[in-house]
Amino acid sequence: MHLTDSHCHFDFAAFDDDRPAHWHRAQAVGVRRLVIPGVEEAQWPALPRLCASLPGTYYALGLHPWWVADASAGWLQKLELALDRADERCVALGEMGLDGHIDLTPAGQGAALNAQLRLARERSLPVILHSHKTHDQLLKWLRRTPPVGGVLHGFSGSLQQAEAFWKLGIHLGVGGTITYPRANKTRQTIAAMPVEALVLETDAPDMPLCGFQGQPNHPTQLPQVLITLAELRGQDPITLAAQLEHNVSRLFGWD
């Protein structure tokens, strides 16, 4: 069984002690590919070097809403330059989006999001999206500047919202949230969505699975996300894994 972690912050400090060993552990349980999202401009030059050193890892370049307030005045030009220099391992633009729990105004977040959405269309790149308590607002931005494809990572929301994202070609990133019985609405939504709309993720070292609260998350947990998803949907895990791999390969242009 082969799996792809479509959203893993593998460049974060939690993996600094021995990143190759962490990647070997993930590969040993069937994780053959992972995508590292970009979150801030200081990170962009290092991602190509990191992924070149770890076969099977890929990256995206983008500005996360948490880092927008600290970005330089010329961040967009730096992002364009980073994309110009990017290699074939750059598979998307992001992590970009909106967050309802930070001090930056919605207008400030929206300006950064819109600039990146436009850039993604210009470069024909899918987008990796962040949304926290902002699904409806994010949908409005996406309808104004429709992307060529993408994924809303760590989806947690209603069936109506999920269907609206999928109508725009935005996949739903399925991670540790579905392992919590209390997340009943999200579990029901993920179970009801077409399987073609779903991709797996861990968001490691964040978003730990149920039973692992307080511990850093790890891409080795991806098979457990798959198993939980298969149980919720009443599907065979091996068959489901094959479909999810097809989805993520189509999304990031690996077909």
C-alpha cells in the first residue's frame, strides 16, 4: 500500500533531530510521498534544497495568514522570484488562506490571499488553502478568482460547505480530525462526499490523532487516518488507498 501525505510541515523543528530517519520511518509504513507547504518568505529558499535531499518529498511556496503581518513589503515579488527558481518538486502555491482567530484584519488577509490566487492562476498551479472559521468567506474569494485546482487542508465543516469547495475543484484534506468521535459533523461530511474529492494528510507535527493529544504528530500516522476514513465510509482500506492516490496524483500533476 502506497500513501501520500498531502500536507506535512516536515521542515519544522520537530523533525530537526534526524529528518532522514523520520522520513525513513514514514516510508517504512507506506508513505511514499509528502508535500511540504510554504508558510513564510524566510522558508522559501530552503524548501527546494530540503526536498532534493529526500526523494519522494515535494513542496509548495506560499504565505500563510499567520505570517502575513510580518511579511516584507516586497514579499509578493520574492514569491514570484522563488517560483521562477523552483524545480519540478514545486507542485502547488500555498499555504494561503484566511483565519478568523488572528489579529490581522480580514482585508489584510484577503489582499494576501487574492494576490496568491492570481499568481497561482498565472502559473497554472493548484493551491493549498488554510481556513479557520472562515469557510464561507474563503468561498467568496475563490469564486472571484477561481483556482485551477487545489486542496483545503484539515477540512472541518458542513456537507454544504464541502460540496461548495468541491464544486470549485477544491479537494478536502482529511487528517486527524476524523479520528475524534466528537467531530461528528465533519466525520459525517467526509463519509458523504464523493471519494474523488478526498486526499489524505497529517499536518504533522500539528493536528495529533485521537489518543495522541499533547504529542507531536508524525507522517507515520497517515495509515491510521486511512483506516479511520475507510471505517467511516464502509470501504476496503486497500481499495480506498488506491483511489486516494489517484486523486492526489491528479491534483499535483503526478499522473
